[in-house]
Amino acid sequence: MRTLCLTPLDPSGCSLSVNTWAFLWIRYSAHILTVVFASYLIIVQADINNVHRYCMVTAMGYLTACQVSRVFIFNYGILSTDFSGPLMIVTQKITTLAFQLHDGMCKKSEQLTSEQKLLAVNVRPSFIEFLSYNLNFLSVLVGPCSNYKDYIDFIEGRHISRRLRQHSGACNGQNGYEKMPVPSPLNAVCRKLLVCCGCMMFFLIVTRSLPITYNVDSHFVSHAPFLTRLAYAFFSIQAARPKFYFAWTLADAVNNAAGYGFLGLDENGKPSWDLISNLNILGIETATSFKTFIDNWNIQTGLWLKTVCYERAPKHRLALTFILSALWHGVYPGYYFTFVTAIPITMAARAIRKSVRHYFLGSRGLKLGYDIITWAATQLAICYTVMPFLLLAVEPTLVYYRSMYFHVHVISILAAIFLHQKHKPREPSATTKPFPSASPSFSSSCPAQCQPVHSNNNDKVD
């Protein structure tokens, strides 16, 4: 029997027979079909008042059980590419639809935000619609997750015409969209494929020469100066990003090539095909705050976290959102180190920005200096935060953090505590009405229906 070497499925390097390969993928497909069928039964049979809770527990519970099995089946600390990726995407879709269905069938209009009203689903989907939404070939492997109403508009041929009609109404106050030429995704697809080629070349040439694991090499940690270790960590993390850029940009291009992902017309009247884009590379690389970086990274997952957790949590929104994100990614301890570390860093970044930014807005030179400093601080903080996400296991994570003297943990916690006390609001007097509370960090982004399109950056964690 001819054998195939399947590195993603067999980290030890052993070859697998064709029959074994087929058996594994049938079994992996069974996991995805199981959670999809179980969720559909919940959606059509369960009390609509609780359908979102039941779907969340079922989908996340099954995903977590599968993630736990991965840790024991595959070598601990080695990330494998298998069924868990598609299962993560399916979990997002199932829970997104369940919450939007609950919004449309249970809540009154005044209980919903403007974005929730636009995305609310008023009718339970048919079995074919549900399967198509969750298992369509465009996004079944790496996503991205999209809203159910957007997908149904695409399937039923209303995806582009509806946005052109809205743009025409916003600009002319009339329905003159019929005169507009149907926009072609060709330019967007070609541009994104070129980005994919660039990312692939970068990965083959640069990324492999800067392995992440060298950050915890015993000789390097014990002999290299602190600044050398810090510089290597920075460049190795920067070099690790293009593989994510490649996967997400390719997935976006595939959807665009099928005619899905039209966002609207920008301020210059040019078509934008970024409705379901998962990242903004320029925004990531030039981010001057932790919030800006997160806003532009894995955008659709951020919107999912906003939709199912942040907007609905009664308290401790930030912590619960980060915990859900870690749980969705898997059970490797490195994920939890990353997201728990991100909580004080996010709080400190908010407080520092609120305390000092206004001092640097007086002149262009001061503002430029502030941007350069905050860019460097943001990139180093991101590097420190996401390193465990790539190291995965506990031991290398602790080796890395000890080699960095836990300096970001210490600085962010002290800054968050000190500046929180400084900006703590005073108790209102009996004769003074308190000011309205600040808007949440996950603010409602401008919906796709608001045209012209000025930006596709959606707020996530502030």
C-alpha cells in the first residue's frame, strides 16, 4: 500500500496509509456534522427564549471536548492542523445565528441596539438553509464567520443589489441603483491573491529563519543580554504573522471570487469587498494602541465575541470576553496565559491613554513623537502577550516570562491600579445628577448598510 506523509496529522513524522488517512477525515467530518445536527434540533425544537443558551453550551461544550481530546491524542505542545479549525468556525456560526434568532423572535425592538435590529433573524431557518450557512465550501475550512442574513442575501441574489440600493438612497434620496454597473470582485481578488503570494514568500524566506522556540532555548536565555532577547522576540513574532495573513486573506479572496463580501461603495464611489475581511494588515503593523491592534486582527472573531458575549454580559465584560476567546481557541495553557495577560494590559493601555495623550496633541511634532513611542510600546506589548499563544505549553511559557522578568505584567498591573485610582469617578452629590456612563469598549460598529463606506474597522476591545 502506498503511504502518504501527512505532517499536520502526524507530528511524529510517521507515514499514514491511504486507508488510515481516509478513516481519520471521515471521523473528523463526523465531529462537525454531529454538532451541526444537534444544534439544528435545538433551534427547531427548543424554547426560543433559551435557544441561544442551549446552542452556546452545546457548541462550545462539544468544541471543548474535542480540544481536550486533541491535547491527549497529539503530542502536547505541538499544534496540529485537523478538524478543530473547521469546528471552531462552525461553533461561531451556530452561536451567532442562535443569538440573532433570539433577538428577532424574543426581544422587543427597543431592547436591541441598532446593529442587533439589522441582524436579527425573525424566522427559524430550514434544514437546507442551516446546512448551507454552516457547511458551505467558501468558509467551512478557515472561515470567516459571517452573519446569517448577509449569507442568505448572497445565496438568494440580493447581496450586491441591496447595498447598491442603500448607497443610491443615501446619496440621491431615490432608488437609482439600477443604473449602477454591477461591481466586479476581480480587482479585489487579484489584490488579495498578490498579498497571499507575498506572505507565502515571506514565510518561506524569513519566518523559518526566526523560529519562535529559540526564544526559550536554554543557551540563548542564559547567555544573551536582555535587550538581545527582547529584540529577537520582537522580530520572531513579527515574522510569525504572515502565515495568519496568508490564510485569512486567501479565505477572503475565495469568498470574493464567488461574489460574496461586497460591503458597499467608499467615499470615492469605488466598490469595497471587505464585508467579511478578517484583518487589516496596515492597521496591524502601524497600530499605536492595544485596542487598534485588536480591532484589525481576526476581525470577524472579534465581532463574534462582541455579539455573543461582550454586549450581553451583565458585568465583568472584558474578563468574560477574553476567557471565552481563550476557551474557543482551545485548551492549551498558552492560550490562557495570553488572554489573561491581555486583561491588565488592556486596562493599563486605556488608563495611560486617558492620562497622557492630551498632552501630546498641541503640535504635529509632539503628536508624531507620541505615535512613535506608542507604536513601539504596543508592538512590544503584543509580542510579550502573544508569545505563550505560540509556545502553547506551560513550561516554555514560564521560561520565556522569567527571561523577560515579567516586566510587562508588573508595569501594566501597577499602571492599571495607580491610574484607576487617579481617574476613579467621584460620588455625585445629592443635588447633582451623575453623567451618563461611558459607552462600552465593544461599541456598535457602523453597520454595512450605512453607506458610503468609510472604514471596515470594527470596534472590539478598547
